[in-house]
Amino acid sequence: MLSSNQRQQEYNAHQKAVYIAILLKDGDELTTAYIAQLTGITWDGAEYMMVMISGVLPILKVEGKWKWIE
């Protein structure tokens, strides 16, 4: 797996969204701030990305953390 710095530099926006979705599917619960840190985007950009992917995947923000809902 790539380091956080490598992900920020080498992944495009779509790949970053998929990476985060995989983490959530694997059971991680992530704050928007942590998603921003992992992907190298702003907090606003991370929140927007999560809102957009939650429209097509069973992802919800519950008590400040994004999680995959089965």
C-alpha cells in the first residue's frame, strides 16, 4: 500500500474517493478531517467528496464519522 504522501501525489480525485470507500467498506470509521489528511485535500473538499459518494454508496456520516452502512 502507498504511504499517505504517495497517495496525495499520485492518485487522482476518483482514485482517492475509491481508496476512502474501500477503507469504509473494510469497517473503518473516518472523520472528514482524517479523510482530508489521508488524501491531501482540504476539509471542504473531503466533505464534498464524501457527500457525493454517499449518493451512490451506502455511506453515512454518523456522530461526526463517515461509515459504511450494511
